[in-house]
Amino acid sequence: MSRHHPVHKFWERLLPPYRERDWDKCLRELRPVLDADEDAIVPRMLCAAIHQAAGQPALALLQYETLLPLAVGQGDFLRALAVQKHLDELHPAAASHAKRYEVLQRWFQALGQGALPQNRDGPEPTPAHLLMLDSASFTRVAAGCEIEGLDPAPRRIENPGGSLRFVLYGRTRWSLQTAEDVILIEGIAEQGDAILVDPDLGRRGSLITTAELPGEHLVLGGELLGLFPWADEVASETAPARGARPNEKASPVASAPAAPAASPPPPIMPLPAPAPAKAWPSEPAPKAAAPPPASADRPRPDPRFEPMIASSAPVERRRETRLSIQLKSGVVRLGLADTRVAPLSGRLVQFTAGFVELAFARSELRHLRSRLEGSFLNVQLNINPREELLLCVGRVRYTTALAGESGSDELRIEVEFMPLPPRDQARIEAAVQARLERQRKDPESRAA
């Protein structure tokens, strides 16, 4: 019996709640994957999209703000552009920088074109071609492109001629159909593939896309593709619809005539190297610079730290500050971001429907007060051991140093809950009432 890859099992577990639009269950399936590899882009993009689909814009914004430096640092241009588009949607217009797309283009140009994914066949523009546009055209394309979001239902796009769709992640089954639902051509596009529809066929039919796995598309319309220098050549040489693995079962009656052989896309020229400075006539000519040393081979991942092939749990490395509260015992654990140390232990002082007050040893957090104040935390509330955990986002309102009951100084931290879904807010209010009832019946627990 062949052993299934853990990634395949994850998608199998995620598909049923995704198709039923049970976003809470989708998030519970995603949480272990995010904890196993905090630098992975696709699971975090999926998590942010689910938060947005579930009507939780604050949580989605938190994930996208974490994603942008990840995508830029890993040289993933298309996903960095998609994340910036999501941030533009969630941020107010006054908070967006006017030259954000131009800065993004310059950064990825400086990284070099060879690191970008490119289609090996077909005349459709690649991400590298997009980066080679002048700044004004690139800004117009980046501002005008759209994101086709997370939707398990089939999507029908009328008059899709000349549009280009990059699959950011997931898997999509697509087909080009006439008004009589006759399939002209169909296929499957996965992460990194592109779907380009011929303008003539697009005017006669509709593009049907169905998500086989949760995913998103970055869409460039025909007007935006017209900004590319070779747009006329592309329009005359495109196949009926280009994508990954066209299906051979397309209707032979309605299949379109074969397009002429496509000429290769324009060559991608590297960025010009700076010209050497000219020497003055009285100075000797400078010596030619020594060739750069050969680059070292890319290091191979260590199985001990690779979550998909590791034999044990990876070494913990937090990217976000985490707060765990055991409501019944009053024990609090605070895991600081960018550290591998064990979480700090504290106690629960006050619990309300809007905030919690916590107490920690002052010696452990005195040097972090300015860093904690105003920061956001991932809060994990264990209300009842027999119920599921409540996950939310909190913000540190303030910190105060006080003398503790045992004579040692304490640092009190007040954390307010960010806006919650009605279901979670009701759970917290019920837990507050139950805690007050226990304190009335048992005064000793109130003193503790």
C-alpha cells in the first residue's frame, strides 16, 4: 500500500467543509499547517481568504500584513502582487501609498528575471514580461487587475476573450462553452499555470471555471494585455484557450480549427549592468574586475526542520506572539514572537466580555513593555476542556507594574478582544456569566 503524502491528506480533509462553506471548520484544519511552517505562503493566503469569506476583515488584514513581507522576501512576485491587491481592498484609500506598485516592480527587477516563474510555451505574457513594462504601464496593470476569490460554486464568465488568468494556488477545471453548452475545449490549471482565451472564441462562448481545490486567480483583462508591446502579435497567435493539460475529451464536433504555430515570445533581456567609469587621460586605465566567484549550491532542507517529511515535530520558532488562557484554572501562557524559549507563565486576574487582565513576573517582561504595548496577539481561549478552542485576536491596551501578593513585583497586562463573530462573542459572554456564578458560590476561588 502506498503512503499518501501529508499535503494530499490535508486537502482531502479541507475539501468537504470548503464545499459546504463551513469556514470555521476550514480554519481549524488550517491552524496545524500554519503552526508547522509559519513561512509557507499558500496556507497563509488560504487562511486570509477564508477569514475574508467568513466576514472577518480584521483577521484577514492581520494575515495579509504578515504575508506581504513573506512573499517579497521569498521572491514570489505574483503572490506579492495579489496580497497587495487584497491590502488595497481592506485598507482605506488614504492609507495606501501612491507609488506602492512602482516600488514593488523595482524590488523584483533588482532580484533578476531568472528567479521568476515563466511559461515555457505559448505567447501569453509571463510575470517576467509584466515586470519589464515601464513604471506607468506596470502601475496601470497592477491597479486594474482583479482577484477571483474563494468560491466553491462554478463561475461563468461571459465574453472572456483576451483575458489572462494566473492560478495563484489550488486547482481549477476550466472549459470554453458556447451558448448551447457545447464544450469547445477544456482542461485543468494548477498553481503556476495560466489560462488565456482567444478573443474570437471568447466572443462566441463563455468560460466556466470550477474549483477542484480552493484557489484564487489573478486576472488581467484584454484592455490591460493591450498595454504589452507585443499585444497585437499575441492576439493573432493565441490558441483557442491555453492552460495546463488540455482535456482530450473535448467535443470533436465543436472543436475549433488548429491555430497556426506560435512564434516564441520576445526574449527577456537582463537588466543592463552599470557602465565602468572612464579614466582621466593622466591616470592609468583601471584593471578589469575579477570575475565573481561561482555561487554556492542551494542548501538542501534539513529533514529535522521540514514539516512535511520530518519524523518528529519541528523546532518551534514563533513569528507571532501567542497567548493561551486556561479559563478554568486561570493559568496563562505567553509565547513571544521571534523566540524559541518556552512560553512565560502567568495568571488570569480579570475576565470580561471585552478584555482580560493578566499578571506576569515583572523581571521576565520589564524589557519588553514598550514592544508589547499596542501590539497584536493571537489569543487562544480554553473555555471548557470538552469544547473546541476559541481563537481570536487581541491587542495589548497597556501594561502596569504593581507589587505582587507574594512580595515580588508583577507586570499587569490588559488585552482587549478585537471584533468577534456573533457566535464567538456569545461564547465569551456565557463564559463570563458562568465564571461569576462560580465566584459567588465559592468565595475562595474569587480570592485566588
